[in-house]
Amino acid sequence: MIVIYASRTGNVEAIAAQLDVETVDINTIAAAEEDFILMTYTDGAGDVPFEVESFLSDPANVQHMKGVIVSGDPMYGEENYCGAGDRLHETYGTEVLYRVENAGTEADIAAIRELVK
């Protein structure tokens, strides 16, 4: 399984680079040809980033999505923290596998690495 990620500030990209699995920047792929885990940041006040919404507008991509790992910043409040994951779950029924603050800690990276194996 691969990890397809969206990263604006570099936090999610930094996590993806440490996972020891194939990772693909969402901006470089139009269609998923295999099952994947989506890693994304949370935009604004708990929103799904535009590039993620665009990618998931293709039902085939949604069908291949097997879970979401979401990054967020607690300074936006508890109800918005990692809100992109909540919204993806509400829209697609996708399980939120892990919530991580910004670029995470070593313990977060280790836990995420285990999830994506």
C-alpha cells in the first residue's frame, strides 16, 4: 500500500519522508491505481484542502482510499484540530487512522510507520 500525501507547509511531507513506504505527492498524481492511505494537513478552521477535494472528486480514487492520517495545529481549537480527517470521515466514511500535531514527534512517526506497513 502506498501513502498519498498533501502538504502545504512541509509538515506532512516531512512525516511521509520517514515512513519507509512508497509515498506520492497528491499534486503529482491524477488517479490512484492501487489502494492507498491518505495523509493530509487541515486547512483553515478544520477544512479539507482543495487539492485533496479535487483528487477525491474522482470516485475511483475514493474507492482506493483505505484510511486517513491527518495533521493539524491545536491553536485552531479543539473542534477544528485535525478537522480535515473528521470531514473526510463524514463525507466518505473513511477511518481516521491517526491524528498528529504539525510534523509530529518521534513517537508519532513510529506509530504512523506501523500503521502504514
